[in-house]
Amino acid sequence: MQTLENLYKQKRSLELDWEQEHRKSGRYTLDMVRIDHAVRELISDIKAKEATLATLQNKIDDAAPEVSVAT
């Protein structure tokens, strides 16, 4: 599975490709549609990865020992 950092890098790369395509053609093209679809898929992957990391962090936080100070 890819790291979250790599997913963000891929998304940024696709956004740059989209921008270059727009500058080259000056209109919305089929390549831009393909890039938009790929970006949406990456965003879904990013959200899933972030949710997984949040779940793991919550498990770690819940497993932390509780310290009580006797008075």
C-alpha cells in the first residue's frame, strides 16, 4: 500500500498535468477528463488512508495507560 505522502505527490502531479493540458489546448479536453477522474480516485484513496491512520491513532490513544495520582 502506498504512503499518504506518495498519494499526495501523485495528486499534485496530476493537477500539474491538468494545468499543462489546459494551457496547451485552452479548453477542456478528453485528457483533462481522464486526469479529473484519476484525481477523484486518488482523493478517495487519500481519505481511506487518512481514516485508517486516524483509527490506528485512536487505538493507540485508547490503549495508553491511565495514570492516577493518589492524594
